Amino acid sequence: HLRNPPPSGFQILVFRSAHKSKSIRMIENNIFRRRAAFYLSRAAALSRSSQRRQLLSSKHTNYSNGAAKLSSTASPSATRTISSTSTPSKSAVRGATLNATIQESANSSSTINELKSLLNNMPRSTILPIVGNAAYIAIASGFLMTDMLQLRVLLVGGYTGLVAFHSLHERPLKIPLRWSAVFVAVNIGAAGLLLMDRYAPTLNSTEHPDGEVLYEQHFADILTRGQFCQLLSLARRQHVPAGTVLTRENQVSDSMSFIVKGGALLYHGQDVAKIEEGGFVNDVAFQRGPDTGAYGTVVTSKDSNILTWDTKEL
């Protein structure tokens, strides 16, 4: 240490600057760029905030000028109401202006036009919260509905409100706006399908002239009109005489029947039961699944009209 005294500060600085590595220079350049980008973004934010303050001040000036113009045509009481405060709020100015216009200038077209222009200049900040909250209330109410049609209708209204909410912004968010429009279209389509299913056209046809009567008497509580129309389209109408065997006990049958008119007897072991009009034949085996034998032997007790379905089609 005594033979080689430590270098001075100036010598250390010269040594570092001369032997600085390339990686250190890159790191310092990146730090400089980041600092420059930060200061530039900060300057842009400050400029936007100053522009916003200028816009608000200009709007306040427009409201004050509009209130002064309308107060000149209003009654003295309305004028005193408007001029009682040095810096009136926007809601107070609009309320006093509206009352003065209704009382004193109902027949004045110029005053009405000024009022319309004043209302058209209403800031979006007063409209957006109303539209947004109403849209979300409609969506929440729709999720509480147990009826699918009511659910779809409320969702259509809610998402339509969200589309309006995003569109009213000066810089709307495109992704929420587009997806809200997609949800509106999806729910409109689903609501249309539900309407067609619930309020289907007449069920009578050349093959089934008594479709409406059958639906009202036997299927209205368990099926919609559209569902019954599909079920009826798969059925074959048959007229069978008395003594016709429809199913045999423990034997697999590939059909299920519904007695429209007439009747049948069900034999299960030593037991006998009657199947009246509006009863199904072989429905127990159909519910248990394929390759299931019939519950009992069913024989028609009189001439009957029946509807028959193929279990594979069902």
C-alpha cells in the first residue's frame, strides 16, 4: 500500500470512463429512455388535464349565459331565484329556467328554442350514470326471473342499455361495446325462438284434426305448444278394433301408444287394470330405457283410436 499509493478521484473517473463496458452503456441508455418516456407521458397528462379544465370552464360559461338570457324573459320571482346565488349549480339553473318558461313564456317560440338548445347542451356526465345503472338493474332483474322468456327480454333491454352507455362516451371502449351488441343479438334470437315455441300456430292438421283438443285436455300442463307440435309430428294415428294386443308382458316393444278414444286392459300377473282415454301404453318401459320388457300385457277393450310413436325416434 505504501509503495503504490491509491489513485486520486480524478484518476478513478478517467479510468472508469475509459474502461466502461458496453453492457453498462446499454443499461444507462435504457434508464435514460425510460426517464424520458415517463416525463413525456407526464407532460401529455398535464396537457390533457388543462384542456379538460378549459372545457369545463367553457361549459360553465355557456350555462351562465343561457340562464341570463332566459331570466330576462322570466317573471321577477324566477329572476330573483336564478340571481340569488353568485355561482348557481347546473341543476338549479335548469330547474329555475324550466319553471320560468312554463309560467311566463309557454307561447313564445324563441324561448322554447333556447330551452331546447340548453337541454341539448346537457353534459353527458348527467346521462351516463342513469343509463348505466338502469342497464345493470335490468340485467340483474333478468337473472332473478324463473321464466325464460322474461329473462331474455330483460337481458335484451339491459345489454341495449350497455350499448348506449358505451356509445355515449367520448372515447368508447370498443370491446365491451361490440360484445354487448353481440349479446343483444343472441338474446333477441333466443327470445324469438321462445315466442315461436310458446305461441305456436294452430295444432290442427289434416292428419290430426283434433290437435288443439288433445293439447288443451292432456298436454297443456306439461308441454309447450311448440313441444307438443313436434311430438305430434312424430306420431302415427291408428284405429284398432277391440281385442288388439298392444304389448306383451316382459317382451320388448319398439313403440309407445296414447289412447285418444276407447280403452284397454292391462294384465300384470294376476292383476288387471283399466287404461282410459288419455292414458299411455308401454310408457314405463320407455322411461326405463331400451331393451326393457313391457310392464304387462295390454289389450284394447273396445274399438280405439291411438297415437303410436317409435321409441327410437323419441
